[in-house]
Amino acid sequence: MRRVIFCLMALGLLLASACAESTPVFGPLGQLQQGLRAGPPRMIAVGQPGVSLAELGGAVARERGQVRRELALINALAVTLPDRAAARRLGNSAAVFRLDEDVRVWATVPPGACTPWPSCKDGGDDPEDPPTDPPTDPPTDPQETPWGVTRVGADQVWEQSQGSGAAVVVIDTGIDPNHPDLNVAGGINFTRARGGKPSAWMDDNGHGTHVAGTVAALDNDRDVVGVAPAATLYACKALDRSGSGDLSDVIACIDWAVQNGFAVANMSLGANVHVQSLQDACDNAAAAGLLLVAEAGNDGDTDTPGDSVDYPGRYSSTIAVGATDINNAIAHFSSYGPQVDVSAPGVDILSTYPDSGLAIGSGTSMATPHVAGALAVMKAAYPALSAACLRQLLADTSVDLGPAGWDNRYGHGLINLPAALAAAAQGCTP
Ligand SMILES: [Ca+2]
Ligand SMILES: [Ca+2]
Ligand SMILES: [Ca+2]
């Protein structure tokens, strides 16, 4: 029996090492890579305190720059300047507090899908390994509960809360709005896809739809079920069909989540460079009560062991999630270091995929939405509790794994939704 796997990663040696293995562990999802592009500089211009975005736009215009987007959350504009000299002059102008590179970030390459489920389950979609059973075999279970959903104890708490009323935004490649096992309440596109139309948040890659299913695939008689099947799902498209995007579009999504009062933002993405504008966006959003859940990263095998947690997971205002396997062992690819908060299932995760499909994926990208879903369940059950309190309770009730106490691979441990929800009944002491 072969499982359908996809080997996802934009760049790098990890792809080769992960995919060369005989075990079905494969390339991490959602790895953002920085790259300065050729051509006119794309920057994030942050205004001085007290300087309005209109005034800042005037300074940009004087350098013949173009404003692409307002980023009110950090009092900044995403801009394109004619050349580096203009960027330097803008950086020195009285209106500008700081100029950051709007780095091009990369997430994924499209995975292979298992479509239609379950006739492809045993490798039927692989032309080199045709199925031995007729593809018309009836499914044995109309709905499969993915192992990760069971492992975090979600199915034990659904009588109490399925996340109804809690809004989760998936900041990613979009979500397939027509997937029959997903109910997407709305979304927005900040990428240049389809001329930058705001309504073009359809997933043209697959990553975002997979992540969304782990958060909130519907509890019905088909496909899979997510951790918070009644949560309200929104798509914010910051990554295009190649799985890449502008950092400013990720920030725009965080801004959009704050403006709309969403409870949780899932960011199965990461960069290996610090950009102050991203940190400020996360810090301001957390202060506004948004729970920011981010992957730890998939650099656990790199040459910087013990210090490989990605941004924005690396910031204290976000929850950084490591990936465990079905034996509760940390995945070899899971980035680790002092910033890991908690762990969740992230190896061989079955979830939704575009065109009514399902796919199995691995990566801290797959672990992160388990945590986002858990927080949605908690928030829905105890809406009066603050984001800081919910985050603290989820960490405190995690199942300790590895070395005793917090450690730099598992963080506080594997999240445990029944224990977290029980603790939430007591609230937090101020
Ligand atoms: Ca379902
Ligand atoms: Ca963090
Ligand atoms: Ca431990």
C-alpha cells in the first residue's frame, strides 16, 4: 500500500534530503525564502510618528515612487521606487521613520493531489504504480478523521465546542471556495493574481486549501473533519500560485484580520530573515487581541541546529508550532530553538485539496492549523477570555514530550485540547 505523498518545497537542500528518503516523509510546506529581486526596488516605507499616510505618500511621490498598498497597522506604505538612489533619498526624508525591504518570499510548489478520494488512496494517481483494486471500490468510511485531529483530542470536545462563532483567517495561497468539505465565509486577495482583484482569493496552489481543512473541514458524511469544524473560515491570499508572495501582502493580511476582528490567524509560512515591519505588524496585532499562530519552520536538518525557528514564528507575539509524527516524536525537519512554543501533528496529514480533492502532506505548515483550530474551539467556548490567556492555557496544558519541561524541540509539548478547554473553564489569574 502506497500512500499518496507530495513533496513540497520551494528551494534548497532540504528538498533533496527529505525526498530521497524511503519513508513517506517529504518536503516541508510553506517555507518562505527571501530574495531581493532585480528591477525597481520594492520597499515598505514606515512613517515617522505623527506623519499621516497621505503625507508619507507625498514623500514617495516626490521620489517618483508608486504606492502599492497602505499598511495602516504599522503606519506604512508598500511602495515601488524607480531605483536605489530614490530609495536612499526617501529613506532620508523627514516623513520616513524606516525603510524595509519588501522581500519576495516563497512558500511552496504545488503538491500532487489524491483526487478523487479514496479511489486514489493506494497510489492510484501514480502512473508508475497503478492501483491493483478497481478505482470504483466504495469507501469504507464516508468521513475520515485524520490522525492529528484525534491526537489533539478535538473529537473529545466537539459536544462542548466545535469553534462556532470564532473566525479563523488562513493567510496563505487562498482557499478553494468550492470544496464540498469546506465552508469559506469570505476572503480577500492581496497578491497580483488575476490583476490584483480583491475577490480573487481562490487557491491556485493547493497549500492554503490543505491548511484550511485541518482547521475547519466540515463534520459531515464525506472527506475529512478539521479540529474546529464549525469555526468561521476566511481566506487571505498573500501567496500566489507558485507559493510566493510579497512580505507586504502578508502584513496586509494581518492588518485585514485585525480590522475585521478575527480571533485567530494561521500563518503556515515563514522567512529566515528578520524584517522589522513584520515584527511590528505581529506585535500590534497581538496587542489588538489577534491570536497569531505560525509554523516553527522546516529547517530542523539545516546547519543551524537549535537556532532555526522562522519568522514570524520567531517573534514573541506569535505562537511557533513544531511538527510531531504519529509516534509523538518531533519530525526531523521541524525547526527548533528557544522560540518554539508548542507542537502538533505535522507528518502524513490528510486534508482537503482543490478540485474536491484530498491530499496528504507533511511540514510544520500542517502542524500550525491544528493549533489555530484548537484556539478557535477554546475562543468559541470562552469568548470572554483574552488572547493572551488562551495562548497561555494551551501551552500550560500541553503534554510534555522529550526532555522534562519546556524544551527547544517540542516547546511546552503536544497540544491537548480537552485539558486546555477544562483549564479555560477556570480562566486565567490576572
Ligand atoms: Ca467532512
Ligand atoms: Ca513566537
Ligand atoms: Ca519537554
